[in-house]
Amino acid sequence: MITSPSQQIVDQVITERRSVRAFLPDVVAPEEIQRILEVASRAPSGSNTQPWKVYVLTSNSLTQLSEKILHAHQHPSTEEAHTEEYNYYPVKWVSPYLERRRKVGWDLYALLGLARENKQGMHAQHGRNYAFFDAPVGLIFTIDRVMEQGSWLDYGMFLQNIMLAAKARGLDTCPQAAFTQYHKIIREQLQFPENEMLVCGMALGYADMSKVENSLATERESVTAFVKFLT
């Protein structure tokens, strides 16, 4: 099979994208961020509804939000008031999803030298989410509450476009559902209206490849495991 240069580039960008959990402090130019979002907005959406809304955080706005969420995360006595507005994960885990989730978690903790009994270390590592893993850019995504399940499918394609457009420019990302627990803090800090629901966050910047956590390579099932070809 003959492959074109454009096919090779697209395939490479998709396969090389991964969730990065340690970033360099190098600044990302505002015009670069804007162009990434412009490209990503070409994602398809039902009847061209374009259900996405993005808050771009850098410098002081990023630091202030991170500090407020980290304070709540580090003080469990106040954490009970913070719950997700929607279930990102199943209420009841079943196979094979439970095993996949456990494996990626333990693989990451093993790289970081965190034993299973080190609950404090795991809690601290989870808290790294709320500093956007030290990325210079944090993205917060919201959706209008009137939108239904189909628009969330559209939103996923938009998020993927952001990650691929960033990767094509030598930047890396980490999509973060962890922020949903602290939607009240985020709403207050960013002052977005009640009709907007938090979807997720995302770290954006240049990967620090000297950090061991960025050597994590997640496994994927073979095509034959999840596809049936019908003739």
C-alpha cells in the first residue's frame, strides 16, 4: 500500500499524541494558542451547533485557580462539598474497563516509585492535575446546559482536534477530567454563568521529557479485539 506524505504526517501526529504529566515553563505564544483553537473549531458538530466554550489561563489567572483548587484538595475536611456535576466514569466498574484503569494507574505510580500503600504520595500526585502539571497554559472547557448527549460527542472531537493541532506544532497536552470535582471553585474564579457546565480541563505546553512520568506509554487493544468486519 502506497502512503502519501499527508497520510504519514496525520498518522504520526495521532500515534505520537499522549497525555503529558510534566511540562517545561517555556511560554506558548498567545497567537499560537489562538491558531490551535481556530483549527480545532473545524471539528464537526450536529447542525453546526459548535457547543464548545474555552477559557484560556496563563500567568496569574492560572496560578490563582491552581492555588484555590489545591487548597481544597489538600484539606479533606472541606473536600466533601466538592463533587462532580456529571459522572465521567461508570458508577459501577466492570471488566475489562476496571482492569485497564487499574493498569494505567499502577504503571504511572510504579514509574514514580509510589507503592500501593503510599496513599499520601498518590494523593499528592493526583494534586499535580490542579497545577496543570506545571504547564504554562491551562484550558477550561464548558458547555451550555441545554445541550444534550450528541453535543458532548461533538465536544470530544473538538478536544481531540486541539490535542492534535498542538502536537503538530511540537506542543503537548493532557486532557483532565479531574477538574470536574471542583466545578464550584472554577465557576467562582472564572465567573462563567450558571447555564455553563464544566466539561474538563487541559494542560498545554512543552513536555519535560527529563521527567520519568512522561515515559509512560499506554497500551491499546488490537483492532480485532474491538472491530467486526461484516461482508
